[in-house]
Amino acid sequence: MFDWISDNRASIALVIIIALAATFVFSIFVGMRQTKLRAKDEVFGDPERTKGGWYWALCGVSALMLVWFYYSWGIARAVFPFAANELCQVAKVEEAMSPITAALPVDSRYLKSTALVVRNSAQLDKLAVSMPAEVFTPREQTNLSLAVTQIKDLLTVLSNPEFSDQDARSALLAVEMDLRDVAKRLRADYSELQPQKEALEQPKWGTSEVEIPMLPVTGKGVLLDSVTLDVQEVAKAFLKVRNISPQAKQLIADTKVILKALKTPDPLMQLDEPQEGTRKAHVKAVDRIFKRIDDGTIFPAESMDGVYFAVNEVYASLAVAKGGLSVVESLFFPGDGVVKSRTQCTEQGSGRWLPKPTDVIATFSTLANPDLESGGGYKGTTLLWWKWLPIADVVAFLIPDGLVDMLPGSYGTHGYSGEFKPNYKDKLLAVAQGEVNLGSVPMLDGHIWDSLFRVLVAMGFGILVGVPLGIYMGVSRFFKSFFDPMIELYRPVPPLAWAPLILTIFGIQDDGKIFLLFMVAFAIMVISARTGASGTQLSKIRASHSLGATNSQILRHVILPNAMPEILTGVRIAIGVCWGTLVAAEMLAGTTGIGFIENVARTVSDYELIWVTILIMGLLGLIFDLVMRLAIAKIIPWRGKG
């Protein structure tokens, strides 16, 4: 079942896209209709005006999903399932042409020969001016200047059509004719061409590690694939062409002799180590330029005209062969299209880093599979499942060993016979260390639960400690003056700045991450509770005093209810900050959790897995926020209605 869904994800995506488009249109229709019906009953600014609106939620979600499908090439794969394979064959032709086009002003503004002449001439002029005369004898200076002059002469000879090598001209003419033959082949009819059986058995686009199937699966693709082989042979012949005339050969030979002699200093020159380095570097720089020129890859500008026009004819024929594929590529393949590398064709632009929704679902399904033996989960841990949790482990987490150390008495010792009889303190220590069997209870397990557990525990401690302290800081001069400098000292520091220190002290286990999150939640809850408590209207407090209320009653019945909106808002903020901090901490150190999965995926550039973790974090954050909205509506129903 799952294999069938995976193999047919393009067809499934097409159904989803049609449904999303229909939902988008329907939601706009309903939304506009409801807006007209309510126009007379609502006024701008009324909080009740924002309630409902499920149709606009559908509109936003469907629009977002359609944009995702488009920029991830999901629509292209759903509507044109063979387009990527055909674009792969086009990319093969373009890659085969690249050795030829690299020498022409096709992907650049200048001929390669022009760029070499300009760059090397400028570097030779600079070397001639900056020659360190003190490290050369007068004779060597003359020879070095002669070498530079001869290299410039070599550039002139290679660039002059009168001294162009006859064999090179003939070879370039042959390349031109071969390219024109390729252009004719690209205009041939491919309706009768059939793909090989091996090509039809390839995995479909996006269903395997090879992103796009390499072998052609359509008649057009077969034509382009066969032309690629011809272009490769033409490119090989082009790369072998060398423009080395007899005049150029003579200049090359003479210059080699001069440079070889300059590499060995005159024995009469007594140079220290820095001077030897200066001399060697200067000669090496001249020799490096010479070696870029003596291979005969510089041609007269007009000698490339025929090849240039032939290349343009090939690209024009390639555009004809593509036909409607060009329109599909421009409309449904945003970005740089499909590129052929050495071993595979890959998606470029947004299609590379933005996986298709159906691929993300397939990756999530694999992660969510609790059967680790069949490849489910990640790195030996399920995504979200359950297990039997020993109660002793929970007790050991809650009871620190130091608490047992504080009890009166000492731990037991062994007797004369070598026997050891534990006393009450030894037994309590065993309980605190989780070494006593107290049974087991079912408990959630997996990467998601590990992250949730760390956030929930840290938030619990943050609320438990931060809210009372914040309340008292809002009503007590002592608490505010004593604790405010401490909290404001560390609160502005980014949580990740504390992470290396805390993880070094506590290690990579849960206690270090929980303590880091506690620091985040604690500061936010203190500030929220303090702001809420200090914002209580003085008239309410004086009225309570006049009615005979005690301080504790005022704190419980006046100040705390007044601070609840700020406290609950602080909880919402703290959860979001804790969640972001946790993922970053798990990326720094950890072996489980959503952040750990994303960190591993990042190192191997697994974009689908990265997006899965991002969506999981987003969905969990949304669930947290929805729960807090419900809690706020139940706990402080008067908010916004005063």
C-alpha cells in the first residue's frame, strides 16, 4: 500500500492540487459573501469581528500549499511527469557543449582567447615594472626582460591570423561542420523513436536517491540523448585543437631556454634567504604566465566565428527540439531548471532546496514508522511512540542524591566476614539512584517526546519559580531591589551564549538542556508576573484595604487575577522561545530530539528531512499556542471585554 502511494505520488499530488485550487476559489466566494452579509452588523475594532472566519483560514492554507507545490516543482511533476526527464536530456546536450561554449562569448561576454590576452598582457606589464633588479645580475635582467618581451610577442603571434596554424584552421572548420550536422540531427523527427526497456524500468521522478531518471523515457528524450554522444565527440576534437604555428614554436623554444637559465641564480650573486625567495617568486610568476600561453589555446578572434555561428545554430535547433517543453520549463520550473552533473541530473533553484509536499509526507511516514527493524524512526529511535518506563527512573530524576547525603547517620560498611548489610540510608540512596524495582508505566517515547519533555519540564520549573518571584517583585521593594539586578544581568544575554557553558557543566544529557530552557522560561515568567502585579490599579487595592482584606487576600484575590493576563501571555512567549532554544541546543549537543535530526540532515544536505523537522516544530508550536488560547479563554474570560 505504502509502496504504491510512494510510486504514484505525482498522481496523488495532482488530485491534491485540484482540491486545493477548488478550496481556494470556494473559500474566497464564501468569504466575500459573508463579508457582505455582516457589513452592517459589525464595526471596525470590535474583537467579536475577528471570530470565526474559517473560510479565510482555508483560503490562506490552500494558497500557501499551492505556492509550495508551485515553487517546489510539485505542480510540474504532477501535470508534466516526463518533463524533468526530457529537461535532463537537454541538460546533457548543454553539458556536452560546455567545453566549446567556454571558449566563446556564449555564457560570458568575451572570447576565452580575448580574456587570456588581456589578463596576461596586464600581468606581464606589471611584472616588467616590478622586477627586483637587486636580485638579478645585469645580464639576468636583460634576459628576463627579453623573456617578457618574447612572451608578449607570442601573444601577438597567436592572435594574428597571418601566423595562424593551418592545421588549427582545418580542425576548427571540421568542428564547425560537425556542429552543423548536430543541428540538423536535432531537427529530425523523433516520433518513431522508442525508449529502451531499461529506461522504462527506472524509478519515477523523485522516488529514489537519483532525483531525476537519467535514461530517456520519451522519443524526444531518445533523440536528445543520442545527439549528446555526437556532441561529446565534437567537444573532444575541439579541445585537441592547438594554434601553434612555426613562428610560435620558435618563440616558445627560445623563451623556455631563457626561463630555465633564470631559475638557477648566478654563482657570483650572494643572496640571503629572503632575496632568494623574492627572485624565485618573480621568475615563477613569469614562468606561470608563459605556461598559460605556450599550450596554443589562444586563437585569432575571427577564427572562432564559424564555430560561434555553428554553436548558435545548435542552440536554435535545440530550442526547436524542445518545442512546448520550453513553455513548460519557463512557467512551471521556476529557477535554473535541471542541470546535468557528472553522475546525475538535479533540480536547481527553489526546486532543489524546497522539497515537494508529497515527498515531505513520504519522508515523514518513514520517520513515523515505529518499526525500527524495517527502517522506521531515525538513528535507532522512533519519532513518537511509547515504551514501558521504570518508575525508579522517574524517582531517580526527581530525588537528588545529595538529599540523601543530608540525612543524619552514615552509610553502611562491610563486616568482618565481608558481608554488607545496607542501613536505611543505603536503601534510600538506592531509591534516589533508581536501583530499586518499583514497576513500570507506559510512557511516550521518541525524538518528539524527548523534545517535548525537555520543554515541558523546563516550563514547569520556570512557572513554579518565576511567577511567585515576579509577583513579589511587583509588590515588595526588597524583592524588586534585590533580584532585579541579577535577573536583568543575564536576561539580555542570548540563550545560545549560555549553551556551551551549561552543556560543558552538565554534559549532553537532558539535565543540561532542561536547565538552559529553565533559564529562558524563568526570566520571561519573572518579567511577565512582575509587570502584571505592578500594573494592578491602585483603586482596587485601596478598596480592598478599606473592606478589611488582609495582605494575603489582596495578593490572592486582587493582584494575582490582575496579573493573570500578563502571566499567560508570558507563558505563550516562553514556550516559543524555549522551543527555539531547545532545537538549537539539540543541534549543538545531543543524540535525540528534533534539533538532533535537523542537525544531521543539515550535514548531509537532506532538504526533505530538514523541512520535515521544520514542519514538526511548526505544528507543535501551533498546538502549544492553541492550547494556550483555550487556557486563556477559560482562565481569564473577561480579557478584552472590560
